[in-house]
Amino acid sequence: STNHKDIGSLYLWFSFIMFLTGGAMAMVIRAELFQPGLQLVEPNFFNQMTTVHGLIMVFGAVMPAFTGLANWLIPMMIGAPDMALPRMNNWSFWILPFAFTMLLSSLFMEGGGPNFGWTFYAPLSTTYSPDSTALFVFAIHIMGISSMMGAINVIVTIVNLRAPGMTWMKLPLFVWTWLITAFLLIAVMPVLAGAVTMVLTDKFFGTSFFDTAGGGDPVMFQHIFWFFGHPEV
């Protein structure tokens, strides 16, 4: 279906499933922290749970939930028959299950899943990370493409498909907030893509963006990541 309500519902269901998945990981984390010392899971698995829990909650639960609401509500609030680019809308949803299947499958790789905190700071995510970092990076790329397509759709819909008489100053506040959010997403998702690509090349292709030994700077990772991170929030 390319109907905006169907796609909005798909986003919301996907978000709910990811919320339960990330919640299960949070339960592992809290159970391990219930008493001091090692009880339930190995430290490496604990670190994997921390990383994947964060990624799934931010990119799998929170963002698709808001995108789902945008899909449902924006056309109805501005009097549009559908989103402006319905097939792109469909695509931007359907690549998400594959992205998160890939992220979760990294947990079953030799050496384990990503275990460097949800902020994946270098050098934890480069020098000291497992090989599954490649899957993690690819999953983030696909998720970013989805976000950008969703944001483009929102902007084109709000600019082009308002009903006669629905002037800019009559737009509901939800529509305004999403318009601004969409511009922010288009501005910052490529920055995240660049950051994780540099992580990928540092780990597998011998670059040293974040390695001081090669003239890089691990703090640069934090600057790039939060240049993405704050507008994203």
C-alpha cells in the first residue's frame, strides 16, 4: 500500500516491536545491575546490550514513531489527499525492517555485536571494536536514507499539497514542528553517514581519521557525532 495511513500504521507497529526489543535489552542491563558484581551476563554481552539497546530505542522506536505520526496526521491536518511522494514513502518504511534485522544479526557474528556504547565513540568503535562494526555501519546508513526520504516527503507535502485557504499561518503547530524537523534531518543525517563511514574506513581500510598515531583526532569524532546528535534530538 502507498496510502499514508497504512504506512503510518506500519511505522507505528514497527516502532512498537522495536520498543519491545530494545526494552528486552534494557531488562538484561537492569537485571545485571541489580546487584554489584557479575551475575547474569558476560561483560562483553552487557556492552553489546547497551549499544544495541540505545541504537534500537533512538533509531528504531522513537524516530519511526514520530515519522508514523507525521504520515498519519500531516495530510489530514493540511487537507491533502496523501503524502506528496507515496511510493518513496512506502520505500522509506520498507527498508527499515531490513536495516534493523541486519543490526540485530550482528549480535550473532563471531566476536559479538557492536559493544562500544550507543554513541560509538572512537577509538572504542574503531580500534577496539568487533568485525560486526561493518553491519552496524551499514544498518545506520540504511536507517539514515529512510529518515531523509521521510523528511523530503514531509517538506514536499507541506509546501505543495495544502488545501486552498490553508495558509502558512493557519498550519497546525504539529505541521510546523515537522517541517522544521524535516529540514534538520536532511541537514544532519549525511553528517552521521560521514561519521560512521569514517569509523568504517578507520577500522577496515587503514585510514586514521580518529587515530592520533596517524595524525587523526578521536575528539573530532565527538564533534562530528554531536553535530548530528543535537539537531537529531
